[in-house]
Amino acid sequence: MSEEIVVADNPEASRYEITVDGKPAGFAAYRLRPGKIIFTHTEIDSSFEGRGLGGRLASGALDGARAAGLAVGPICPFFVRYIQRHPEYQDLVAEDYREAVEKTG
């Protein structure tokens, strides 16, 4: 039996949330600015770690930003690394945040 994993925006709490079989598993907090969504912090509950949920959460949040026509400002180190490893999202990064996701070395 497979688990139901859902990523959903919770605008009242200013965060994307991920649930597993209806249980809260983590979130990605954000701040909205005109035309931008700034991802500030990501957490996965320790009981759900090691299952790839952080990546599922990041991709769901970034897909949501794309659908809403928002540029992304990744402040959260997890989002910076995720975007570095997934170039299909680099076009979402706002110009004033591009330096943060440029790969070094």
C-alpha cells in the first residue's frame, strides 16, 4: 500500500506544507513580496527524515510559484541547494537572488 503524499500551500500560515497519509510531515515557510515568493525556512519532522520529502516539498512549492507567476528568492539553504541540483527551476530565481544559487567550484 502506497502512502499519500500531498504538498499544499497554506497562505494563512505563509508556508507550503507536506503531509503523509494526512499527517503533517514538514513545511517550507515563505514571505510574499510583489511578484516574488521568498523561501525562508524548511523543516521536515524527524520521524519523516530520509524519505525524500524535503525534495518533494521543494519541487511542489517551486511548481506552485511557477503556476502563480512568481519569481523565487531562495534564502533557505535547503532551497538554494535544491535549485542548484535541479536546473529546471533556475529560471524562477529572481535576478537579485541569482548569485545565491550560482554553483561555485
